[in-house]
Amino acid sequence: MSETNVAIRAMSERKLTRAGFRFAKWLPLPSIEEAHARPATQIALRLAALCQLCLLVAAPEDKIPSQRLIDVYAQAKLEEGLTPAERAIWLLPREEAHAAHVDKIGWRLENMLALAWALGHVEECGFDGAMLQGDAIERLMLKIVPTEAKDVVTWIAGAKTRAIHDLVAMEDVFYCAHNAARNASLGTKRSILGIFRKHDRPVPDGFDPRIHGGVIQERRHALTWILSPATAWDDTDLST
């Protein structure tokens, strides 16, 4: 094990411990020597595609016309940035897509935040499990990816990622936080029985394993996918 890998894990532990997380000590260390990020253009393509999908599902027609979204999607070839299930949503009539998916599309915003962070478009990617709100949502959906098709093509082509060390370090924080969240979920029954003592809790007070744990998982999904260049989104290894 290299000093760099040990240092990355030590930093993850300091950050998470201060925030009230406790993860398993046996988790494998990150490996900066073996780390490779997928091309920045693939990451930007995924972010742009998810942006159009979220706007299609959640934004009103009078604010974001469907034709504008269709033009961007077609000219920037964003189909390649969506999973098969997401493409199926895109093909639905807009009203049907909204009715069936608006309550779930918010999870894609959590993916988008991590992708935007990796591309350097946002400074923070919090690991506390707090869902995106208000201005942060508006910025992700309307202010990062350009609105005109020709500009989206240029934007994707010019994408750059953060340094590999920074990507590995952030992914490790989320990997460890994800382990803590899953341990909290598994420990719910013990907590109800009074066996799960407060000082043994792997997550902070008020942490909801389903909601907050879900946020951590979705952001971790994007980061792990970025560092798994030969792996499809749906096949990303999210084990802890």
C-alpha cells in the first residue's frame, strides 16, 4: 500500500468522523496507481443528457419548450448519454413522463451534482446526505449546460475533469460514507430493539438511511462510474 493511498483514506476518515459517520475499518484502500477516469467528454455527455431528461420530466412546457430540448438532444447526440431505461422515459409524451417520473427524477439531480463537481462546474459535493434544494437545483438544470444545441456540442467537446487524485479522494469519501449508510440501514432493527447503542451508530443523529443514504448512493454512483471507464452506468459496482 502506498503512502498516498493511506493518506487519502486517512483524510476520508477525518472528514467522516467529524461529520458523525463511522465506517468499517476493513474497507479496501483506494488505489491512485490503478485509477483511471473516463474521458471528460463522456462525463459531460452524461451530464447534458440528464439535464435534458430532468427538464423534460419536471419543467413546464411554457418555461422550457419541448422542441428546444429535442433539438439539443438530437444535435448533441445525447442519446448515448442515457441508459436504456432513461431513453424509454425520454420517448414518452411529456405529460406522461411528468406524471410517471416527476417524483423520482430528483435522484438524477444527485447524480448530476457529482458529475458537475468532477467537471469543475461546482465547488462542493456534500457527503452528508442532504438533498439538493432551491438555487442548487436551478443552477444544475439551467446554468451549467448551455441551452442552445450548437453550444452544447462545443461545451461537451471542451470538457475537462479535476485531477485524478481529487477524483479518487472524493470517491473514497463517498465509498466510506455509503458503507456507513448501509450499516445504518442494516442496524435499524437492532436500534428498534434497543440494542443499537447511540455511540455505536454509524451515522449522525437525524440521518435517514433511506433518504440521506439514497443521496449518498446516487452521488457515489456518478463518482464510481467516472473511475470505471470500461463499465456501463447500470453495471457500476456500488458494493461496500
